[in-house]
Amino acid sequence: MSKDVGKMPSRRQIFAGAVRNVTGALLAGVGAAVLMKRHRLVREGKCANRGICRGCEVFDRCGLPAALSAKSVIARTVNVAE
């Protein structure tokens, strides 16, 4: 019986583990919510990148007015440079 008592975690260890697990779950939940919101905005045709087209990961297939305008400017710039 004395061997089992030494292996039991202390109250502090249990509390620290619970806090660690809850914090990890909250961070994962917030990350998932952010990703879901971004995908929903893109599906609804709203800019998920706040109108900053350069460097946007969906710029090539984006059909929003700001992206189309940026694409036409890039196309004109490339044609002028050639």
C-alpha cells in the first residue's frame, strides 16, 4: 500500500495538468474557429484578407472586385514591361 501512495500525483500536479489540458483545448478551439470563419468569408465572397491582395493565398482564383482590379494592374504592368 505504501508503494501505491508514492506513485499518486499530488494535488498540484493534477491541477497543473488540468490547466495545461484546458489551455491546449482552448487554443485549439480558437484556432479552429478562426479557420472556419476565414473559409466561411471566402465562400460568401467576402475578402478574408481585408483587401490586401498581394501575398493572399487565394489570389489566383479570387473573383472579388479588389482582386480582379489588382490582377488587371499586374497584367498591364507586365505587358508594359515587355
